[in-house]
Amino acid sequence: MHDITAATATSPVAGRRRSFRIAVAATALAFAATILPATGATGAPEAQAAVATDSFPGAHNTGVPAGTQLRVHRGDLVITRPGTVIDGLDVHGYVEVRAKDVTIRNSIIRGGAASGHSALVRSASDGASLTITDSELVPNVQRHSINGLMGWNIDARRLDIHHVIDPAHFFGSGNVQLRDSWIHDNLHYVNDPSWGGKPSHDDGIQIQSGSGYWITGNRIEGATNAGIMITQDAGRTANIMIRDNFLDGGGCTINAHDKGKGAFSNIDIRDNVFGTDSKYNCQLIRTAGDITFTNNSMVDGRQPRVNSH
């Protein structure tokens, strides 16, 4: 395990070609509670024409840019110096962020033997904050216990995260932006040791607590349990914007369940395009609370379906 202060590229590894990026409204990330506009009652969805999805994130515009020079690093990285920049690394190990204002960019994080790790990249303390861009998170060793990006106080853009249980798993105080990223191909086990031998509960994004989430301009697909799972398993959850995404998969693609810990506050789901690959033909299942669902559409022109727990 190594303490890291900075890294630069020295040897060539081909990245993915990026031809264009989806445009979304720019939003500044402040690592303090983000207050979203107040939401009203749930709006009734209207029928829409079929929608093309090729402008959303994918292999062409997420992950390491084509031509990037990468240097292989073998071993875990523990980042303890504020302001550290990791640029152009191919990390065969796990990354743990323990300092403020850390940046990871143009890199691949591959993990290794699990050995107690829960995520390829983890930033999970109030004394840490992370900006991670133009990077790929994919495990060399696939396991039921490994997630992709995990923690809070995170600004993530143009990521390609795949072949883990939960590509994005957020909790703590929240304060997260996930933008213009491709979340796909979740691991799923019919007999998952983490669930006592029952099937995996893999989600594209799981939010368990906190406030100030902006989930915008992403392509999220390939999960079995939910594309986006919102709970209060780790504390109260509020102030979530889910906007301008392509969303697919899951039993219901978005599952918002307050777990009996009080009604959700200010969850705004708008202007998204839903695919048709949900098990129960359900785009949102929800408990009571301040959850707005407006101006969402489906790729085949049908109205999105909303169920209640």
C-alpha cells in the first residue's frame, strides 16, 4: 500500500475515442448541503414520440480519452495529501481518498484481490473530497463484494464504470455530482454470498443517505435490482436531482423507498429518457413523500409507469 501525492503519464496505453458529449446544465459543486428548488406534486407523464439514445454517454465519450499516455502502477493507493492529482495512471490496485481536493483524471482503476476492500475508488470521510473525470473503473478480479465508486463529497464526470455490483454507491452526507457517465453491465450472482446465497441486489446507483445529489446527463443500464436505488438505510436522504439521463433496467428502473424512516424531501426526477428493459415494466416505484416525476419519456413513445410501495 502506498501513500500518493501525484502521478504523471509516461507510457502509451490506448484509451477510448470520444467524439462528442451530451450537454447538460452546468452546476457548481460546493461541498456543503446543496438545496434544490422546491418540488410540487407528481406530474402526470404525457405520451411521447420514440426517442433516439445514441447521443447519451457510451464507449465513445466516457473513460480514458483516446491517445492518453498511461503509466502502470501496481498496488493500492492511499491518498493523504490535500490537493493531490492522479493523472494518467493504470492502477492495478484500489484507491482510497483520505484528503481534501483530490483529483483523479485520465486513469483506469482495476482493483485486485478483494482483501477487505469494498470499492475500486472510495472517498468516505468528512475530511476527504474527490473530483474524478475521464476515467474507467473496471475490476481485474470480479467479486460479489466490490463496488465501483463509493462515498460522499464527490464530483464525477465522464466515467465508465462496469462489471461491479454497484457502479456508484453513495452515503454519508451526500454532496455528490455524477454527470455525463456510463454506468453499465453490473455483476449479478444468482447465489450471492453477500445476500446469504440469495440473488445480488445490484444497482446502477445506490443512494443510502445524505443531501445534495445531482445525477445528470448519464447513461445508466444493466442493473438487476434498480437503475437508481434511493433509500435511507444509512440516514435521512433529501435534495436529489435526477435529470437528462438515459435510464434502464432493474425491477423498476428507479426505486425510492424511505424504509419507514420519514418521508423523502425534495426528490426531483425530470426530463429523463427511459428504456424498456425493466423486469416489471415500471420506471418508478416510490413511497409517499416529496417526489416529483415530470416530463419524462420512454424510447418507444409509451408513457412511463409509476407504481407505489
